[in-house]
Amino acid sequence: MSLETFAPFTPMHGITLAWNLALGWLLIWWGLRLRRRDEATERRFRRRIGFVLLGINLLNVAFWAFLQPRVPGGEPFDPKNDLPLHVCDLAAFIAVWAFIAPNRLAHTLLYFWGLALSSSAYVVPVLTKGPAYLHYWSFWFGHLDIVAPALYVAIVAGFLPTWRDLLRGVLVTLGYVAVVLTVNIILDDGQSGGNYAYVGRTDDGPQAALGPWPWRLPVMFAIGGLIMVAAWAPWAVRRQVQRRRTASGAGDA
């Protein structure tokens, strides 16, 4: 097993998922432990973690913008892909927002962008370099600090999305896609354009399997919407079941 390369569905992929899962579980376990003891203590802990996430995110931005071209395995900076405009780039800073200054919108965007959208990197990671390169560590810590906080706000902080949260998340996502689609087109040099949010016309990525651009865009929007609905649906079902149980209990009484 080479430490210089990475490919999906290999032993290295499995090892990577294992250490990500372990670190994410540790964060959530400690948060639950603190919350059972004292909610104020857990909130202070969450805020401190938010500043840690901020440091990690700033390092990641600096790495891809300035350091990546200068380290082993590095490639020249490419504004078509290396600006911090991907969903995961923004979701990482939303995680900081949700932990340091929590509010409903921050939790909503972190839940849907982090858990529903950014978690796809764990299934089909767009990465070819292994642990021997800094790219590997930047990529995975850059996703761990999104998905783990998203799970944290659901499991520890108790955020459960409503249909209004789903609608808000979809609308903000559509606004984001409109912006990055415009950026992708502006960056088009006639050979290829930007590929932020994978809505560019380049075929460099998993989106190529959905057909030619721009005809694949409606399919991508539909898939993204279905994923967000799937992330919301279990809580909607849970609420409905609870209402029926409550109504049934009141009727029996």
C-alpha cells in the first residue's frame, strides 16, 4: 500500500475513513459528556472548538492559495479551482460561525451543506495524493472540520431541521450556485472554465458521469435537492410519529 497515492475504495480509503470517524466520534462524545454535566460548560467548549476550526480553515486557505505550489507534489495555483469558493470551503467557515456565534441560520447551513453535501467527499473523494503529501492532510482535515461539526450540532446541540430550514437551505444553496456558476463562466478561457460547486463546463470530476454541460445541470440540481430532502425527512417523520403518539395518548386519557 503506497503512501504517495490515494484512490477511492482502497485500503487507504478505509484507513482514512477510520481515523476521521474516530476523531469525529471523540469530539461528539466529549461534547455529550460536557452537556450532561453542564450546558454552559459545553457551550464554552464548543466556542473554543470554533476558534480551533477557524485556525484550521485559515491554514487550509493559505495552503491551497500560497503554499501548495511550493511543496512536494504541488501544482501551480489555478484560479479556476483553488479559490476558496467550493461548497466545502464555505461550509468550513459556516462551521466556525455555528460554533462561535450559533444561530438558526448557521446551524441550518452547516447541517445541509456539511452533512448533506460535503459528506459526499467521504464516498467519492476527489484526491489522488496519499499521506506522504500535505495535500492529503489538508483535504481530509478540511472535510472533517465540516462533517464532524454538522453531526455535533445535531447530536449534541440538538438541532433538528424543520421544513422551513429545508426551504431556507435550498434557497441559499440556489443563490450560491448562481454566484459560482457566474464565476465559472467568467473564468472560462475558451478551453475550460472554473469548476466551483462542480457546475462548470469542465469534465474534470464526478459530474462528468451525468452527461455534457450544461444539460447535466438540472440533473445535478435535482440530485442536490433530493439529498437535502433526504437529510431533512427523518426528522419530519419523527415529528409526525410523535404528534400521533401524543394525540393517541390524549384520546386514551
